[in-house]
Amino acid sequence: MRTKQMLLTLSTLFVCPSLMCPSLMFAGTVSGKVTYTGTPAHQKPIDMSKEPSCAKQHATPVITETVVTGANNALDNVVVYVSSGAPDDGQVPTQAITYTQKGCQYIPHVLAMHVNQEFDIVNDDQTSHNIHPLPKVNIEWNKSQPPGTAPIKEKYDKPEFIEVKCNIHPWMHGYFAVLKTSHYDVSKDGGDFKLPNLPPGKYTITAWHEKYGTQTADVTITGNETKDVNFTFKATAY
Amino acid sequence: MRFISAILFTAILGFVFGTGFTARAFAQEAPDVGPKPPLVVKPMESHIGNITGHSADAKSDYRRYCAGCHGDYGDANGENAVWLDPKPRDFTIATFKCRSTLTGTLPTDEDLFNTIGRGLTNSNMPIWNTFTKQQRADLVAYIKIFSPRWEHEKAGEPIKIPAEPPVTVESISHGKALFTKLECWKCHGPHGEGDGPSASTLTDSKDNPIRPYNFAAGGSDSRFKCGNSNQDIYKIFMTGVDGTPMPSFADVIQPNDAWDLVHFLRTLQVNRHGKENEVLAAAHGVIPPYVEKSPAPAAAPADNKSPGGGH
């Protein structure tokens, strides 16, 4: 382990011997696109008539978000993260992240976070929601959040992909991606993702989709460079 | 004849196990191969008053009385489990319905002790009042061998319940306003009959269908799952019923408001003889609209989905 770290340090010194080193040291980037092949399941319009205060927020019916696609077979809402090669320094990001309930939908549909990172759950609707994440590894809880109440502050201490439900509005589905790394992104705007600030090293990148499972790719960063990594999921029609 | 029934039996067995294995294949998990490892009974304790329970002492009681449903390994896979609805508790995840502690925390030993003695109404969990207190305490300790949470975590702190104020028409009226505002009726129905707009869609945390509590059903002795005193009702909605759709309201209801809600919920038990229904009867069965006491000039929210009850 120690030799590996030493090698890493040496290679860093080797690729950037100038004074610019500190700013360039962590300049490696992995970026790419997530796409699918085949035909994904048809996403259906959601009937929100039982909750008029939400229904009226949408000019056209909201479509289920189990599979969100874009032009050229792009696949959104895929969590892409460094699953090995970057030892977690245990530093929990301090930036605030928010999971919003608006129009009886979860925004974002997938919220990625670091283990032990605090996040806020906000109810922007005129109706009560109950936030009921269904973890298997972390601890399960279930809280009511009527309109106008304070944000719920929570965190999870173990890595896990957690399904989130509102029992009152059964169409509401989302995910928490709790990760033991600070190198992650969620593909959006046409399947794009970007993992910046990677020190030189060998990494395994994992891509996770709620319906299509996981894929991995190995990549080596040697310095100030951007490596292209693309993931293709096989879509299933059901 | 015997031959044919043997074939039939094998076919049925094959079907039952076959579907089990298919489900596994979809989940892409390696099937468990070979016999299960022997169960290690960790030395766990429980403390209820001056009684100390020991897991080792409950081994035969658990196997005789509990394992049939909860399973030898506490994983809710006892041989009767497939026939039960709701399903037996899975002790390996240590999520418990009846707690005096906040949602997501472990219950106190006393909570578990009371659940065993009380049984769970509307389920197959009987009232184990034939056990001695020592036997129950030992079983509470035994339940803890199935989840590592009991080794790493302390039980939650029981919520503080202020003394119950007197039942008045005003408290019932305020409780009704809360029942409307907090949208309890979305599941429990406007008259507490368990028929709210979301009722038919509810599932528990293992995806089994589950029904919201019907307050109106039953006679004068209708029981709640987690006890039947007013304090128990207070605890149920404040701490939530973990593992089910019933959330915790501890963060959103003030303690005294919670008592008003308890008083209103009692009036939904229309056949029950109690002080709440007496107070309501004295008011000719009419719950007056709730008037906010504090100076709040803003228009009161339109009460167009007013739940009834006690009529």
C-alpha cells in the first residue's frame, strides 16, 4: 500500500516537475457519455388527479422517471463514481445538498452524496409528504413533512443505493446514492458526466442505473489529461 | 395411488422451490449452497425493571414458540410465514413497529417486552400472557442475537409525553383540524375507516400490501397495534410505525397539540365507550370548527375536505 502511494507521488513529481505542479497535480479528468442500446420501457404519464395541488403545477402530465433518455440514445440519471483506486480520505463535503419535493416529484430524481454528508429534504408543495427511504444496509426511518415545515436534515453512514418513496403519493420514486468517494457525478443533459480533480493513478469507474444495474471501466490517469470513458447499458423493454 | 400422490407432491414442491430460485436468478445473487451454518447464540441481555433477561435462557422457548413464524435465524422465514399477512417481523433488520423511541432508532427493552405481552392486533402475533416476566425478558434478549445493530447501537431515548390535559370539545375540535391539516385522512380516510385515497396503494417496507388502521371498526374494546392507552396512541403517531407507511410526526406536532389529536382519534372509534365520546355526546355529537386562538388574521385554510367522526 505504502509503495503504491510512493509510486503515485513519484509519478506526480515526474509528470509535473515545474512550479505549476500544485495547480496541476489533481488535474486529471474522466468524462464521457452514458448511452443505451435496445428499446427502453415506455415511460407512462402519471395520474396526479388524487392530488390536485400537484396536478395543477404541471401543464402536461409528468412522465415516470425510471428511465430518462435523451437524443442519440443518451441515458440520464446514471451515477458514475470512482469505486476503487482513490482511497477515500474520509473528508465529508460540507456543501449543502437538497432533495426537493415539488409538484409531487423528487428533484433531483437521484441525489448522490458522500457517506456522512448532511443533506436537506425540503417540501415545496402545498400537501403533506412522507419521506420514506428504504435502505437495506443503513437504518430505515419514515417522517411526515407537512407544507411549510422546516427542512429535514439527514445523513447516512454506509455506502448504499437507497430507494426513496412517499407512501401518500405512490407514484413518487427516487434514489439516494450514498458513496464512499467524493469523485462522483450523475449523468444529465444527454448522458454527460465528468469526474474532475483526479490525481494520477489507476481507477475503476462504476456506473449505476436504477433499472439497468452497474457497469465498470478501468482507466489510468497519468497527469493533466482528460480521459474519455463511455458506458453503454442494455435497455430492457419491461 | 400413493405413487401418483408422490408425483403430485414432487411437482408442487418443484413449483414452489422453482419460483423461489427464479426470483433469485433475477436478483443475480448466488444461491445459498449447502446447509445453513449453525446458529450462534450470542450472549445478549435485556433489562426490564429489576429483571435481567439472558439470550441463552430463551433458546428453547424461541424454538418452540417463535421460530415457527419468525424462523430459526430470526429472518421471518419460519415455516408458517408464507401463510401469514401481515408477515412476521424480521429480526435481522432490527426494524420494530412499536417503539417509545424516535423513528430509525432501536426500541427499548421495555417496548419489546410489552409487545410480546400485548401481541399485535390484526396480525397472527398472539398475546403471550402465559409466559412469565422472566421468560419474556429472556426472549427480548434472544431477539437481539439476530442483528449486529444491538451490539453497536444503544436503544433510542423514549419520547417525553407531557401529562394529558382534560378532554374538551375544544381539544377534540383542534385534533380534528390537525387530522385534516396533517392529512392523516389521505390513508386513514375522512372518517378514520381506513379508506383514504392512498389506502389501496400502500405497501410495507418489504413490498407487501398493507392496510391503514380502521378506527371505526370494532366494538368498545377495539385495540391498536401498539397498545390501547391514550399514551400509546400518542406514541404511535409521534414515533411512527417503522417498516410500514405510517411516518413519524414527532418533528411536526407540538406535544400539547398531540394530545388534542389523541382526543379526536378516540372519537373516530365510534363504538367505544370512553371520556372522549362522552364529551362529544354532551355536545350533541357536533365537533365545532376549530378557531385559532393566537391572533392570526390570515384567512383560515378552506376546510373543504373536512373529516367527520363522532357523528
